[in-house]
Amino acid sequence: MPQPELNKEYSWSSSANAALASMFKQFLLGLTDANKASIDSLENANNTRFRLSINDEVLTRSQAFGRSIANSIFNWSTSDNFSLSSQGYTLPVFPGSWVPTPPAFAVPVGPYLKDSRPFLSYSLTATAPPLPFSYSEDPNSNFYKEAKEVYDIGKTLTAEQKAIANWWADAGGAGVGVPAPYHLLSIVSGVLEERKVNLQQAASVYAKIGIGQKDGPINTFRAKYQYNLVRPVTYIQKNIDPVWQSYLPTPPYPEYPSGLVGLYAPLIQVMVREFGDIAVTDHSYDWAGIPSRQYTSFTKLIEEAAVSRIYAGIHYRSTQNASLEIGKALGNQIADIKLTAP
């Protein structure tokens, strides 16, 4: 990584401002001219504020350093093996194995995500434990009862349960929502702003959140394609009700563990370790005029996110419970990292 010049003054806020603006432009594909102008406008507004307290020489040096960091990170990212493709992948076939799901019956996504480069050595081999009970089509079995619970809930969904499913599926604003990684960043940013943290603490928290957003899906998808567990809609249509449909469309990859919880739970644990299990308000859909959701603790927030997938009809309860524990373990690994400012 680039290093700052010795015995030279820097404005780290200016460096962060330049680095973020540069990385947005490099990482976010498909930006319109209007998007780029908006990024430039925010960067320039911050620079105008910085000029009130630092001279142009320091500002220029700080901006150049921030952009050099952004370029190094982007160039390093291009050597990753990240791929969501399934080209060349053959679905395994066994009792209870995953198959493409209605209505689209899309090909699987992410069987090779396990080959992506993680940040933590822990994530090179981390996986999920087996489910507490094996696959069975016996109506007296635990597996059947788990599927039956999803079916029964789906048949009698309340307005509040639908609202919860939609909130965490990011289907707000007439179906136009915030993708899950950005929904999570909205929550994190809200906490940082409310607590008025300084730049050093904010940078540390965002770095750990970024680590979790990378390693969480790697670990989750490694386990998904290790166990290749059938989704509720497939099981229910075969064994309980041939015309049943989940409330929300089922994603095109195996059921266990949970993708949403695998992304959220580690990062919520990072926040718990940083700030305690505090009350939190999720303002992610204020922009769409949808009322915010309030939680008495981070724990209650992640528990609602987990149960939302049961209401959606796309996960079994045991999967969500196990995924919470898997995510918490990764979150503790990330929270243990000691980060210091230059």
C-alpha cells in the first residue's frame, strides 16, 4: 500500500474524501454522467469545507494520497477469483438436493464464490455445521415439520409479517429497494452519525464492515454448495401442497445456510462488539417515504431479519437459527482485529 511522506502534514478527512470518490467511480459499474456529477459535487463540497481550516498544499497532498490508496485497492481487487457464474458446474443429485425453483427456475448462482479471495485466513476453510436433523419426507420427521411450519405461516401471513419480509428483502418503494449490502451500510452509517464518532473510529468500523461483506458470502456460499439443501418451495410442492408458492421469490441457490443472515449477522456482531447491544433505528427507506423501523437492540434487529426469510417462505427456521450462530462466530473474528490509524 502507498505510504504517506514522512514529516509531512496530511488532512486525513481530505484523504478519505478523495479515496471514497475515486473508489465509487472505479468499482460501481454503469454509473451515468449524472451519477458521476453527483459524486464530484459531494467531493467538492467537502473540499470547500476543508479549505476553511487547511491550506491548499496540504489539501492537494492529502487528496493525492487518498487517490493512490483507492487505485491500489482497485488494482488489487482485479486479481481476485470472484465469480457468480455457474458455467461448468453440475448439480449433485441425492435425496433432498437443491433444484432450480419456481417461477423462473434460474440456473444456480455462486457455486464458485468459495474460490474468491477472503480477507481473513479463518475464511479460507470456514463452513457451516450440518443441520441438526437429516432430510426426510416422513410426515413425522423433524424435516417435514420444519417445512410444514413454513407452509402454515405462508398460508396465514399477517400484514406485519409481509411488511417484515418486504423490508429485509429490500422490496420497498414499489418494489425498488436498496440492495442488501447498502441496506446494511445505511444502518451502520446511521449509528455512526447518531453517536458522532470521529474519523478514526468510523474508518475502523467501515473497514471491519467491508471485511464482513466480503468474507460472509464466501463462507456462506461455500457451505451452500457443500450441503446443497432443497428449498422449502420444492419440498412443499412435492410433499404437502403442489400449488403452494412462497410469498417472495426463492433465490437461485441452495437453502442452507442463509445468504441474508450470512451477510448481516457477522456485521451486526461487529457493531455489538463496538457499541454494545444498543437500540437502533433503521432509516434505510426514509427516501421512499416508508416509516423507519425501530429495534430495542442489535440482537432484535438481526433476529427480525432472520425470521423475515421464514415469512418470505424461502428458509427453514433451523437454517436461520444456525446461520445466526455461524455469522456471530465470523463477526467475533472480525471484531478481534486491531486497526490503528497512520
